[in-house]
Amino acid sequence: MTAPIPLVSPDRDVELLARLADARTRLLKQIGRRIVGQTAVLDGILTAILAGGHALLVGVPGLAKTLMVQSVADALQLRFSRIQFTPDLMPSDITGTDVIEEDMTTGRRAFRFVKGPIFANVILADEINRTPPKTQAALLQAMQEHEVTAAGQTYALAAPFFVLATQNPIEQEGTYPLPEAQLDRFMFELYVDYPTREEEERIVEWTTGDVAAEIAPVLTADELIQLQRLVRRVPAPKVVVEAAVRIARMTRPVGAGAPDVVKEYVAWGAGPRASQYLVLGAKARAAMDGRPMADLEDLDAVVLPVLRHRIVVNFSAEAAGKKSDEIVREVAARARG
């Protein structure tokens, strides 16, 4: 049995866990000054951020996805950048480009790199499926390597760095579905659902008045980096790691342990990155509760957002109306025995 990553300082980490749990409560309180409800989605966003991952928000227009991301950035006191994806957006519009500048003293001309909007801490990729794959791919290096290569030069992105992308599931005309390679870079896919009647009434009351809600920052960039490292140090028992790997492997139709529903309806299953994100998500959930160790309940809480976009269903599933969420739930239930 492999020993878990040791705590740097047990007493110090216990203190940090308490601070993290308190910070989560304060973050949700501050964000709640603008966003009504959507607690599960906000928890998912915070989980992904603390685990060092990216999140894809899927929901119909008008559900405050953009405002949600902006509010999270404000509460974290991070540099925020919004990129509106359109069919004519070019990769250089995201990463930046070289411009020629003339030195007024010497008259010499030289190239200078002008950084694009990707150089921020929080990137809102709004309607990411509205731009061609060439431009979508400009995010791949940034999301995975936290750096950008332009004109033969590589530029590091400031930490912390994470991408929160939005996608409209209704309109398919003039859209470009994200390739599997890019979808796999997102730790979570979170569904933003309609508010309840009571929540919608509160939304209408808040947004039709003359008072604008202000958000007080809760964490700085340095504090967030410290808490992200803390999440990495939270131990994951062997049983949690084994369960994460078992669930991910059960989604692969060619695997020996694949259940019948996977063999019948799945074309491609989740890769090893899914197992990693399952464990990291479980660690983050435990840390957000102030607990020093992840458990199977933490793992269960992140199974659906980690796996739903990593399963590629086949034509039989489409004909039978079988969705990836349903398949993931059946696989998780089967894995629990």
C-alpha cells in the first residue's frame, strides 16, 4: 500500500483546513449577494478551482452563467478576463500578437509581443462552442501547460490560472462541438438548471431595483495558491483511489469489467485523467468541509461532473435516448456493488 503524501506540517495544515472551510462559507455568502441559488454549481466551481482544474458550465441563456463567473473572480480578488467566442475569432485574438514599434530616439523598429486576454487568472470563455476548432485549440496549451507559445516564444501564465467556459445546449446551428481532446481538459462539466419559483421571484426583485450588489474579496491569489497546495496534501485512502480507478475503467467498452450498459451504448470511455480528477475532486470536497482525509462520499459527489463529458455514446444510445448522465449513474451504482 502506497503511503499518502505527507502533510508538510500537521498543525499548520489543520489550521489551513479550518481556514479553507471558513473561506468557502464566506465565498458563497459574498457570491450569494449577486447569485440566487445555484449552490451545487458554485460548489462545483470552487471544487475545480481548489483542485487546480477547469470547469465547463452548460445551460440555457439567461441563467447568469457569465455573472456567476464574474462574481467568483471578484470574490477571489483575481485578474478576470472575458473572451466572447465568435465564428471570426482568431487564435491570436486570444493569445496575443507581435506588433512593430519604432524607437523615437534611434528610429529603429522592433517587434513587441502584446499579450492577449488569456493572460489573466480567471478566464471566462463565453459560448466556447461558437468558434472554430482552430481557435478553440488555442486554449489547449494554456489549459494544460499554463503557458502560451506565440511567434516562437513561450510565455508563462500567472498562477493561479483556470478557465471557466460556458456553452449553450439549445442552439446547434453555427456552432462547433468541442473536440474530445479539449473536453478532456475540463475537470468538471456542470449543468446550470432553472431556478425554483421562489428563487426566480428573488432574482426578479433584486435585478429590477436600483441597488447594485458589491462583493468583498475573500481570498487573494497567494492565499488561493496556498490552499490549492493544501488540497494536494490531503490524503486519499487506498480504497478511494481504487474506487476512482475502477469507476473510470468501467466506462471503457473494451475493458473486461465493463457492464452491459457500457458495452451496448458507449463508443469511447474515460481515460486516466478521469481517475486523477476523481481523486483530486474528492480531496477538494473533503478540504472544503474542513476534513483531513477524502472518503467515498466525496468521490460519489464528483463522479457525475467528472465523467459525463468524457463518455462518448454510440448510435445505439442516441436511438434509445440514452444520455451519458444516465450511463454514469448506472456505472457508479454498479461500482458500489
